[in-house]
Amino acid sequence: MSNVDLASALLRQHPPTQDAHGGAIAHDVPAEDIALFLRRYEGHPNSIAFQGAEIADWILERAEAGELTNWTVFVANPQRERQVLVGGRPYGLVRRSLQANESIGILIDPRHEGADLHGGPENYRAGSGFNARAMRDDRPAQHGLLLLYLLDPEPLGAPTQAVLGLALSLPRTTDGEQRFVVNCGVRNG
């Protein structure tokens, strides 16, 4: 199953009920469904930062402790002519380009981390941008956010209808002594 098919299945099971902040939002998704999605998601073979099975295990551990039990799924939906059908509805393709090191650079739009918070991302404006750390600090311990980006395959040179990028916005949890390193890589080995 492709990642786009995986996202389609998740969104059929939990259809978005709100359109806001440049995307579609599905509320009240159980931790078990998010963990299963992450376990099945196939990251880039060169990625060491994303380990879906390990993240899924951690989410389920936190859910047993009463944290990360309730999730929101946000699907970026820019108004573009180029679209893809996912979960029974069309979504605009997000445009990212390959950089010199074959990465796309920054995946998420910073405002999206606040799409499901009280008052939305506007409450977290910092100058001309958004304070993502404040958004994560204000996120209740029970509430995680899965961000999905259906990327336009053309500038990425991918022979597919879309490339699925994902990110997580997580609250502080009580297992604070354990640290996960996110979005870093190792060069030459």
C-alpha cells in the first residue's frame, strides 16, 4: 500500500469535519489509529530521523499513561489547480522543491501546528511568523496533532500522483527525561 493510499484509508475512517487555516481537519482520532498509520508509513530509505514503529510504540505507551489519547489530523489543502483525490475528496498539492542535498528543506507551514488549538494559530503570532514552541507548550498532554502534506511530485521528480510528507506536533509529556531527537540527520555514516 502506498503512503497516499494509507492516508486515504485514514481519512475515510476519520473524515475531516472542518476546513480552516489552509487545510482540512479531522478531530477525535484515537491514538491506536495514529500508531497503526505511523507503523505502516514508509519513510524515505535515507531518513534516520523518522522511525515510525518506534514513534508508534511511544505513542501507545503515552496513551496507556493517559497522554496522547486524542489526536487531530490536519491535511494541508492549498488552493491549487493541481490536486489529488485522497479519502474521497480532492486536496491541492503542496509545492516543495528538492534542495542540493536531495531534501525538501522545511515541510510544514508553521501556522499549521496551531490549527487545532483554542483560537487557532493567530493566537501564536510572533511578528511576521508564528511561535511553534508556544503552540507545542499550550498543547494539552492528551492531544497530539498529525500533519499531512500531499506534495506535488513534479518538482520532486517522483513518478507518482503525490508524495506524502508528514509531521507530528506533540505536547510535553510526563516522560520528560526521555528525549527524542527529531529532524536531524547524520552525515557520512
